Amino acid sequence: MTTELRPFHVALPVTDLGDAEAFYCGLLGCGKGRSASRWLDLNFYGHQITLHLVDANASAAATNPVDGDSVPSRHFGMVLDKAEWRSLADKLEKEDTKFLISPRIRFEGETGEQATFFIVDPSGNAIEFKSFADPAQLFAV
């Protein structure tokens, strides 16, 4: 597999496009792309997220225990550098954003040590933001 980073695409169900746009574009700062009455493309750190309007949201995803947290098994996210991660965590805290998992260090002192937090969009999609103490350990075993 190539090591060249390429933009990924992910599609997410949302129950209200206006609320989703306010969350992703307003709170998280995503750029707005093409849209139609039932979908909206977003620029999420250079990656494409498409929000698809659905009439009802699926039930909550199962969780798995990870270093003392109940991590949603269905989630997506972004790996940021330490300064970006801290800046976003601070911004979300100032905005009184409800964290699914509050900012913390996971696997402290171990291979893969990382800062992490989870938030949930208005339709219940879980998003993780993380930053590795050593970025070279992204795929460490």
C-alpha cells in the first residue's frame, strides 16, 4: 500500500442539514462545498465529508473499552499536531461543547501515547481528534 497521503471521503447521515452545517462549518471551521437539497460536501482538514439528510438516525453504535474509556466503535476523526489539537480542545471547551470523552492523554508512557477527545455532531455521529506524542508512532505496534 502506498504511503502517500490522499484525501479520504466519508459520508455521514444527518437529520438536519442546517444544524449539521452550523456544527461542521461554524464550530469546527469546515469549508462548504457542493450541495443539494438532501446533501452537503464539506472540506474537513482537506478530506471530503458528505452529509446526507436522512429521515431518522440509526441507533447508537456499540462501544469498546480503550484505556479506561468507552469508545464508540463507529467513529471517524483527525490526527492533528499538538498545537492544533490543544487549540481546538480549548476552543470547544470555551464554546461549552459537550465532550463524549473529554480531552485526555491515552496510553501515557506507552507506545502510541496520544492526546484524544471525542465530540458528537447534532445527529449523533462521533468524531475523535487526536495528537500523538511521537507522530512516527501512528501505526506502531
